[in-house]
Amino acid sequence: MGIVMQYVQSIIAALFGIQSDSKRREDFQKLSVKHLIALATLMTVALIILIVFVVNIVIG
């Protein structure tokens, strides 16, 4: 699995609360915390924008 996919998988698992403690520890040892925070912020903003977009389509 590529490094980008490791970041994405780790962040998605953390966002939805399905990441095991051992996997979380492994991710923090292998992956850059700065990169995790930056990508998590971007993914969270993208998720919020997607939700707003879908809600506007449904009610509009």
C-alpha cells in the first residue's frame, strides 16, 4: 500500500472512530504527525463541504 493510502486510511478510520489502538500507535510511529494533521484538516473540510452540497441539493 502506498504512503498516501496509509495516510488516507488512517485518517478515515480515525474520523469514523474505527481505528484500533495498536494501529493508531503504529501510524503515529510510521507517519508524520504534521502530515496527518494537515491531511485530516483538508479531509474534514471536504467532508463538510460535501454534506452542505448534498443537503442543498435535497432541500433545493
